Amino acid sequence: MPITVKPIAAIVARYTAGTNGGQPAYVTNSQAASQKQADAAVAAIPLWQQGVAAVTKERMTARLQAAAQNGNYASGVKNKGAQRYTPGVQAGLPKFTNGITAVVNVISGITLPPRGPVGSNLQRVNMINEQLHAAKLGGNL
């Protein structure tokens, strides 16, 4: 049985509707996330170091902590991001519509096997993952 997906028009309408009144929530949530983002970035340093050995933990930690303390992220959201939020979503609408259409087309063409007991359904997820990955490698996403 093919995967049932919403029509593209409904997906795009939901995406666009999210901007109505979303600007205050964007500002509030972004400001609240500023310190969490900095803490998460500091916590991720060991993984980052494995990939980029040239930068030391101490240097990166100091930069991230300084950025969080001087409020650059929150200030940028308040002074630039808030005004750009809704126009940015609108400007990105054609790209979003094009991208989500390609994804939905791939997903809607997949026929999944029946669900199994809890914990045994990864094959269903893998089928979707493989199809989306193949579409990406094929230049279709």
C-alpha cells in the first residue's frame, strides 16, 4: 500500500501559515535558545575536534563562551532576524515548494511492508531513507 501524503498545496499552505503571527514566537524562542545553543556547541567540541584536529578545545570553548556572554546571537535575532523572518519565509517559498514537492513525490511512490511488532519496523524507515538517498544522489532532490 503506497504511503499517503498530503497534497503539495496543503503542505505549502501549512508552511506559509506558520509565518502568520510567528515573528514574536521566533524572537522569544531564539532569545531563549541563545545560551542553550552556546552550551550545546561547547558540549559538541570533542566530536568537532575529531573532525578538525587543527583547532584546540580551549580556543573554541573561549570563543563560544565569549559569544554567548556578549549576546551577539540574541542581539542579531532581535535587531535583524525578527524583521527578516516573515519576508524570509515568503522569499523562500518557491524553493521550499520545489524541494518539498520532490521529497513528497519520492515518498508517495514507496510501498511499505506491513507494520510489525514494536521495535521491528526499521526496514520501513530504511526503505524511505534508501529511496530519498537514491533520489538525492540521482540529482532529483
